[in-house]
Amino acid sequence: MTTYDNLPAPVEGIVLTHFITVRDVATSRAFYADVFGGEVVLEENPAIVKIAGSWIIMNPGGGPTPDKPGVTLTVPQPGDPVSSFLNVRVADIAAFYAHAVGKGAEFLTEPLDRKAELRCYLRDPDGYLIEIGQATGMLEGVYADRPTKADG
């Protein structure tokens, strides 16, 4: 049952949510609820899943509307370059990784040590990139190597 306390509707100030365009609302809603332990706040139109004090809002794509003229919402296509991604910070990346794999999540790699953090990436059912990271070295003043021109 939806309660207004669970909706991203601040009484004062602001809250930050993340909207994604999805192919199948039920599949994406289940992914974010299961893999991230989220609470389904609204089933759809739009679907809203509350995760760790934030919300993922999802709806199918579509053409321009009066409040966003000239804008079409679509899901990522295979091979599309990535310009932004969801960044999730966890306290125990090994535990999160095992939980997520157990729920069917497919990671690009296992967690890798990047000096400042342990980090890995997965894609959601629509192909959105999600970074999972656990701060390690940065807590002691150790940071990742700067990218080189060869890194792209």
C-alpha cells in the first residue's frame, strides 16, 4: 500500500530522484526491488522504487510532451556510448555482489581493486550501466591512478 511518507515529495527543501526509461516496467521494477532491496512505492505510471532514501522512477519511453518539447525518451541501444550512470556505494561489496548475482544480476567483472575503492559494474534489464563501489584506500588518502590518454 502506498503511503505519502514513501513518495519523493518533500515537505520542505528538495529530494533527488533518478528517472529511467524502461522497456518493461514490471521487469525493471522487480530488478531494482530485488537486487537493491528496494521498496516498491508505486507499481507503475510511473513505477517508483525507494532504495536507501532515494527513488528510482521508471516509465516506458515516448515522444515529446508539452513540458518537454522536442525530447524523446528511449532506452539505451546496444553499443550506445554511456554519458551517465547510477553510482551505488555499499559498505560490503563482496556481500552485495554475492546477493546481486544470486538475484540474477550480471556483472561486467567481479569487484576490482582500484586503489581508492573496490568497484564493479552491472547492467539493468534495459542496459543501463550501474557502478557498485566500496570506499577503501580513499578513506586513508590513497586514490586511483589518473586516467591516461590510452584509457580513452
